[in-house]
Amino acid sequence: MIDYFKDCSEYKDLGEKSKRAYDGYLKLIEAKFGSMPIGALEDKRARGDFKEFRDSFSDKPRKADYVWTTIARVLSVAKDRGKIAVNVCEGGGRLYESDRSEIIWTSEDIRAFCSVASVELQAALLLALWTVQRQGDLLRLTWKDYDGTYTRMRQSKGRGSKGRRRVSIPVGPPLKAALDATLKEERSAVTIFGQFIWPALDRRRL
């Protein structure tokens, strides 16, 4: 069933990073259940087997959840394509409960950061805040993509090359001020953020 899943467009259309993530969990699942007959996948007792396997990673709840959701995804595709009649992993099954309250930046946090950060770091923070785009997409931004009113970029999110689209995002006054200040200091740069910006942010665990 895993081989069948990897031959389906639901897997083939994924980006390379997503495929690599899937592959790691698929190998774990195949090592454990590779000899399970397809007919057994529809037996409601299989859900218990899959949960026991998930629980073997309970010391790492997020990994346990990825194992579970990967099994559920394989079975979901198989059910949708008529290979099985029942997906025993539908509904529930997660262990990890996310609490992001401690990593959410308040307005006070942003003001405090901008009061001491360089103009480049301020621009990096505000660009991420105002555009809500992925780090990789922001790293590819060039000054040609910024006209003083909008930033224009091609989003990487989506399956493979499909779903990637050009978007135009209005630049609010705080972001414009930060970008314009950065531009004055980086006139020779092609991209808005080069080698320095994001490694510096990573060191600060933003």
C-alpha cells in the first residue's frame, strides 16, 4: 500500500522537502507493517495496532503524531481511490498539544526589538510580520520585487510546481519605512536579505 501511495499524484505532486519528510515516516511504517495483508487494513482492530505503534514514540509526541498522520494519509488515499473501503485511522489519534503562547510576539516585544535592532533586522522582522510568508520566499525577494507600494513574490507553498502563484502584498507604513531604510544602506544588493539577515535571526531564535 505504501508503494501504491508513492505512485499516486497525492505523493508525486508534493514538494521535495515534503517528500523527504514523508519518506522518513513511510520507512518506519513499512518496517513495522510491510507484511500486513491489505485486507487486514480494513479490520477495526488494525486501528489499535497503529495506535500501539504510535505510542512507541510517545516520548516524542510530535514524532508520534507524524507517524499516525502518515498512516492515516496513506489509508485516506487508498480509500479515496477504491483500494480499501474503510480508513481505520479517520478521526483523532494525536498526542501532541501545541501551546504557542510563549513564542507569540506582542506589540511590546516588537517595539522593544526594533528599538535596539539594526535596520536590516527590523526590516526582516517586519517583512515576515506584514507579509506572513515563508522564510524561503522572503529570502528570494529582490529589490525589483519592491516598488515602494507592493512586494511581489512567487509563493513556494503548494504541491510541487502546482499551486505556486505570484502574489502582490501591500506594504504598510511601518514596513515601508524599514525597507526604505534598508535600501539606503544596501543599494548594491540584489536580494533584500543576503547572507547576514536570516542566520542572525536564527541565532536569536525568532
